[in-house]
Amino acid sequence: MNSSLTRREIIKGLGMGTMAVGLSGLLADAHRSYGENSEDLTGVECRQLPLPYTHDALEPYIDRETVRIHYGKHHAGYVRGFNKTLRTLSTARKSGDLSLVKHLSREIAFHGSGHVLHTLYWENMTPKGDGKPEGELLGVMNRSFGGFPAFRSHFSAATNSVEGSGWGIMAMEPFHGQLVILQAEKHQDLTLWGVYPLLVCDVWEHAYYLKYQNRRAEYVESFFNIINWPEVESRYQMAKRATRFA
């Protein structure tokens, strides 16, 4: 790999399919959140990081009891659910019984995304906040949104209008190197925020119907004969470098 690649070039080269939050927040310190054993991911369980401040530190804006319950019960529940699902999936792979994979895929997305977004949420608040970004971040926000006041209005409107339970999110859109504001009505939608796609298989019908009609499983089996594994390896190396994962 060319060592002169910039971080922006690395991220854009990943061909990322989800507009992941930040990309360097939780996953930049993957060891501390997901465990030390990065060589055997089947044995890794995530850990809930300690709060970066005391329960009452955000008062009067967010009260002590809300922080205590939110962190100690709700966030902790996502961590327990994520670890339980990781263990169940590991057992299923070893036994060869993947009959519950549809359910477990939903579980790992729901609990894993809850853990990721809550970790980012606690870390992007501080009792010492001064109300406005500076430096390079302010510059890219100005380019993306037309200034901080415009960003604040847009972010507030998007966050206030999320239907049901959800999140307001500012994220980096890697293909154009710009920032975007997103609503997450369901925080998972069968993905895990912050992931770097390495290998993807299109199973929309337009990808296989002319040859395979409704025989999706046959198409997926054939897909394994044409995977470009060196490209997958290259994406892995770029993701590892961008996140300091290993």
C-alpha cells in the first residue's frame, strides 16, 4: 500500500455503503471497546466504557438520574444483548445450525448499533462544552452546510422531527468527502454503525433474475466462484489502517 495515502483517500477508497458516524469515533479505538483479542473475533465481547464524567456532570442540562438510568440500564442492556448474540452466533457457526440466522442478524444489528451510538453519544458530550466547533471541523461544516447557524437549524429540525424513537446524526459521507445530517428512526435497520464493508453481494433481483429467476441460493453459491479476494484483503488493510484496529 502507498504509505502517502491520506486518511480521506483511504476512507473514500473503502467504497463504504453506510454513511457511518464519524468513522473514527468508536472504531478508532476498537480494542478498548471490543476487547483485546483482535485475532479471534469469535471470542471477542464488547465492553461498556466508563462514562467520561460523573453522573451529575451534565447538569443542569441533563439530570443525574437520567444519566444514571440511561447509561446503567439502557446502554448496558444493549451491551449484554450484543454479547449474548455474539455468543449465540459463534455456537451456531460451530454447530452448523444457522436456522435462526435471520433473527440473530436483527439482534446483532439492534444491540450492536445501540451500543455504538450510545458510546458516541456519551463521548460527544462534555460539561465543558463551549457551544461552537473550531478549526478544520468548522471549515468542513461551513462547506457542507453553509455555516454553523445553518447547521444548527438543520440538525435541530432533523432531530426534532424523527418519527418515534430515534437519533439525529451528523455523519461523514465518504464518497464526496462532505458532512451530512441524517435521521435514524430505527437505530439498526440491519446494519451496525461505523462498519467498513469489505465484501458485499447484491441480492436485489436485478442482480440475478435473468439467469437464476427465483433461485437466489444458487446465485449466492455461484458468487463464491468469482470473489476478488485480493481486493477484499486490500479493503481490510485500508480499514485496519484507518481505525488502528490491529
